[in-house]
Amino acid sequence: MSKPILLLVAIVLTLGSCKEKPKQQSDTTSTQPAMAAAPAFNADSAYQYIDRQVAFGPRVVNSAAHQKTGQYLIAKLKQFGCDVTEQPFTATAWDGTKLNCLNIIGSINPKATKRVVLASHWDSRPVADQDPDKVDQSKAVPAANDGASGVGVLLELARTIQQAQKKPDVGVDIIFFDAEDWGNGEKAQNDTKDNLSVNGQPIDFVGFCLGSRYWAKNLHKPGYSAYYGILLDMVGAKGATFPREGYSQQLASSVVDNVWQTANRLGYSPLFIDQSGGAITDDHLAPNLMAKIPMIDIIHTSPTMGGFFPAWHTADDTMDTIDKATLKAVGQTLTQVLYNEQ
């Protein structure tokens, strides 16, 4: 998530014990309905949107780069025909810092009653605490993959829909959550003030996911609801693998099945692997548990080696980590999922 809990490093390292035996994949395309015609997702364009975010500098809350990036994202969503809602809020970080935050919501087909949420966080982690070089550990993370990649995919998705001759029947709400990556797994323990739990186990956010928690408690429209949601987190790296994230399986298994089966039919099963992954504390939890929207997490983890992508929370999370083939797989899968909705 951007990162799940730092504590999460320990959780992820135990992925091996959490894995289930991989399911046997079978060719069920002959018994499944034909997929709807969907426009092509342009990975080159998504890449440019990621590069533009990174060029502003680390999007750390309260920084000039953060403010400029927010203005850019709002302008792009409006350019692509979205109804934009700005949700400013002030959050208190685990260390007492007052954070001037902004959730950004872009709505496509706003009058549709059937709606899908697509989300990513847009902030950068203020410290590269996982960097092997101690000199770099106090620096902010460039956050090309851990944040900007999901935003870039969603911007391109909005552009794709705007330019398509046929629009999807479903309404789409693109949400860029702020202040996801401000936590501290060692110093922000017992962040359970929202009293959330899964199967009786309390969720300790350790200071992460501030924007999604705020949005879930203060929905951008009174009475807002959606059929389901999909969170993107670290979806642009070379060699990415997306196992079925644990909380997603527990809270929204039918949505996981829909997305992974669609990816498989499009030929992306090497990335959307049919294995169970670890349970990650991320921005999909508050929408599930507070707003009662079944939301899943597409997040890069390694079920065989443990952990996230190699540059996670380091100064090396630059554009060099981004692979257009990964962006294509994620973006085309999401596009197809939307167009399959009736």
C-alpha cells in the first residue's frame, strides 16, 4: 500500500505460511459469455502521466510539489470530462504533524445509479526508510511506482473512456486518496481508533491510509454507494505479480474473481497470478469496513520471495522501475471490467 504498515514487512515475509495451494487454472472461456468490446488502453500515455507526477518531485503532504501535483490531477480529470469534487481535510499524523490533505474525486457518467470506484493514493512517502543506504533513508521517496503508477493508469482510463465512441454503461468514480503513506510501523502502534476489524482481528493502521479513512467517514456525496471498488497500489513495476490479496479475498471475493478471470481471458495471468497473497493493510479497508463498499486491492507482492517490489520505500522508486507492459496489463484489465458491466 503504499505501504502498508511498516509492520507489514513482517506480515509480508510470512506470505509463505499464508499461501493456499494454487488453484488449478482451466480454460473456461468456452462456457463464459463473450466479453464486451472495449477500447484499447494506451500504456505509453499512462507512462507519461506517471512521469509528469514524478517530475514535480516527491508529493509529500504540505510540500509545494504536493500542491502542484494536486492542481495537475484536478486539471487532467476535468480535461477528460470528469465531474471533479475536491475534498480537503486536515489530518494529524502519528508524530503530531498537521497535514493539509486533499482527496480528489473524478466522476464519469455521474447520473448512473450503478457505480464502480477506482482508486489509488497520490502522495509520496516522506522518508525512504527501506533504503539500504542510510544516507538516503531520510529522503522523500520519488514514488514512481508506489503511488504515481496507479494514478497514471486511472488518468489514462479516464482519457480512454472520454475518447471512446461507446462509453461503459456503469458510472465510474476515480478517487485519488491523499496521505496514505505517512505511517510508521515502529512508532505508530495501536492506531485502532477507528475500531475496525476483520474476522475479529483489529486493524492497526499504524498511521497509514489517512485519506481513505477520511473519505469513508465523510463520503463526497450524501448517501453515496457503489457496487464495488478496485484499489491500485504499485501497479507499474517490471516483473510485477498480483496475487489475490488476503483481505480482498475475505471481504470481496466475487470482485477478485471477476477481475482475475478477466485478466486471465485477456492473457495476463502471468501477472494476475491465481494464488493467495498476504493480507495487506491498505486503502481498500476503510471503504470495505466503513462505507460498506466491497473493494479489492491490486497490489504488487511476491508470494514466493516475500515482500513488495525491490524499490519499495527507497530512493530508487524512480521511473526506471516502471514497465509499460505492466501498465498495459492492469489498464486493459480494468477497462475490460468496466465495459463488461451492464
